[in-house]
Amino acid sequence: MGNIVRVRVAKQMDGLTFSILPSTQKSIKDLIPTAKPVDRIFVAYDTKDDFGSYYGSLEKWIIPALLGVSTLGELKKINEIEIFDSQTRQTLHRITVHDEEIQSILG
């Protein structure tokens, strides 16, 4: 895994699904024994216009829950999180655990 976690994002008609592979879940558990990762989290929206206004900052809340970590110390064991579109396979963006935004969630 190289301490880089790949998170897939699937766009659907009524929301987004953030997911990680079972092999990624196992790697997270090996790296962080106290972690309780889940395979996917679905976020629904009422209207796409409303959802677009906060989509860019949504990941900082989803990532800790998806990876099953509850402390900043646990999260810091992961160097980088790559979020990519599951259809196009394009990287949407990368998050480093040292970003202040994600640290403020668990800090």
C-alpha cells in the first residue's frame, strides 16, 4: 500500500458513493490495528445545485469515517489519500494527512 490509500468516488443520480477495496481495508487494519474501515459510504443530495457548493470539502469528513479512524495519530500513519473517479479512473485530487483541514476534524 505504501501508506497511500486510494478512494473511489462513483457519481450516481442522487449522490456519491465513496469506497475502498477489501484489500485496502486489510492494509489499513494492518497499518492501524484499531481502525474499523468500511467498504463504502453513500452521500445523497436533494438537488445537484446544492450539493455542488460543498462537494470539495466533503471528503475531509468522509475519509476518517470510511477509513475507520478516530484520532489524528491514527490518520497520520497514512501518508496520502488519492481520490479518483471510478468511471474515468482520473485522479480528482490528493489529500495529505498533514493538511490542516483534515486535521481539524480529528484534532
